Amino acid sequence: MEEAETVLHLYEALCHAPLLIADTSSSGCLLFSSSPSNFAAAGTNRMSASSNRIILPRTSHCAWKTLTTRAQGVRGDFPQRSQAEAEAASSSSGNELDADEPSSNQAKAVQELPPTETGELFETTREEFETQTQDSLSSSQSPFHSRESSAPPPNSRATESTETSELNRIYEELIQGEYFHTIPKDMQVQQQLVIEAGVAGQVTEQLLLSLGINATATEIERGYYSPLGVEIRLIGDKKAFEIEDISTGEKAVITKHPESWQWKVSPIKLGKHILRLEAKVFLNSNNLQDKQEKNFLSESQVQVHGNLNHQIKSFITSYWSTISTFFAVIIFGFIGWYKSRFRGYHLSQKRIIAGKASASRERRENFLQIFSPLSTTFL
């Protein structure tokens, strides 16, 4: 069994670094060499089973010879041959080895050659060689190794299969009921509205009245839920709606004690927008590592209308820079006009006063000119 494992390791390692290999003795020891001549002359005296050593080369430019047949028989890659065919193959392999076996003089001559001429042979123990072979198998791209490592571990596949079957089982056990909500089709901008939603096995008018919900303004959609835990969330575009939570979170669905989820919604943008209800159903199981959940979505299109006050505010907000520039120009223009007019008025008044003063002087001078001769005559 140990010999078979060694042969198998060598065969898989040599798929990518082939060497010249031959079975040199009946004990199953193997000889490696970088050239046929060195292999033929190396002899078998260094390959005894008791020495537990294997001669290895440092070159990879070699070919392999007889290990293929033995390795394939061990691994079972090919159909096993009959006993007669195996004996015939063994006999032919023995004849080939005998024919290639050199004389003792030739073996001695080759063994005395320097390392560079004999293919730089070196010795290593069988344990070291098997360790190196395992390392080469882990780093190489052997077809056997890649086929085995590409498949996921059996335990991982079993765990995934168990979780999938458990999820399917829990999903089938969910209750099919009715989701209700009060999302209107039309809303006024900047007018706050309370939107409610909930789930039950069957939505009745009595159920809605117990929750204080107007039955005529309620939309009902069918879906699955778990009585142990449901969470409903209202989602909308932040640029179109301001949503404030009132009553949210995970809740149990109990028939005799119904509950609802509530939000305050204020539209802030005109036009058509989407409000989406997300029902999160929690799936609890001892066989699942994490808490799983399923989501059911319901979308409602809302038309947001405006009013006069909002339109004025929106206009001012949108065109505030233009409006402020316009009024600034008007104000500064009026101030300039007023200053110029006030300056002109004062100048005109000064002219009038100056004219009146000059006229008074002229009249006084004329009076003096008339009465001055008379005064001199009488005097």
C-alpha cells in the first residue's frame, strides 16, 4: 500500500515535470536521471529497499518511462487489465529493462563522472521526497488536483442545502392575508396627512373602524405575512415628501388585538410621485444561523397639487435671486432719482432767493436815485 501511494504521488507530480523513470528492482524502488545513458549506467546498488533513499535530478528536461502504467493502475483512471495482459506487460517491461541494463564497468564509469555530466544527481530521503511532492501538487495545476479543489466542501454544500430547504419550508408556512393602507391618490402640497397601514388575515369594515380608519379611503392588497413578526415601512423620495414616523417597528399580528403602522406625510413638491410600502416578514428558525426576512412591495402613485400660497412661496423661492436683484435695482434707482431731484430743488430755491435779493437791491438803488436830487434841493 505504501509503495502504491508513493507511485501515485510521483505520477501526479511528474505530470508537469516529467522525468525518465524505471522500476529497477522487484522491490518497487525507483530511479530518476536526466538522461537515458545515466539512467542505464546508474545501476541498482544505490536503490535498495533498506536504504530508503531515492536519487533525484535537478533538471526537468526529461521523459518518463514505466511509471504511467503502474500509476494508472493504482489510481483507476483506466479499466483494469486482465491478469494475462498484466503478466504480458510485466514481461515486456522486464525484457526492455534487461536489454537496456549496462555492464558493471559502464555503470562504474558513469558513477565517477562529475555532477554536471551526470545530470547533477543528489540524494534525498523518501519522507522528504513525499513532502516535496505534496507541496508541488498543491501549487501545480494538476488535472487531478484542480478537479478536487474546484468543488466546494461537502459540509458547505450540505449546509446550503439545509438552509434552502428550511427557508422554503418556512416560506410555505407563511399565512396569506391582506395588507391595507390609506395612501391617497391626490394630496395638497404642504398639507400634512396621516397615512396608516396594516395586515390581517381578512380586512373587514369592523377591523378598520376599531383602528379608527375610514374604510372608503383604504386600499387592500393580498400578500404573505408571519404572525410572529411583521414590519411595514413607508418609503418616499425625500425631495418630494417629508415623512415622520408615528407608530413603526416590528409587531406581532394578532387577530383580537389589531395594530397599524402610522406616518405623518407632508408633500413638498408638485407633480406625480411614488410612495412605497415595504412589508418585512421575519423568518425565525433554529436551523438558520441568521434571522432571515422576505420583503413584499406595494407602490402607489400620488398626484401632488399646489395652492395659491404655495405657488407664491415656490415662485419666490425659485426666483429669489432674480427678484432680489430686480428690487435692488429699483430701490437704488429711486434713491438716485430722489437725490438728484432734491439737489435741483435746492439749487432753484437758491436762485430764486438770489434773484429776489438782487431785485430788492435794484429797487432800493432806483429809489435813491429818484429822491436824492430832491433831498439836496430842499436842503
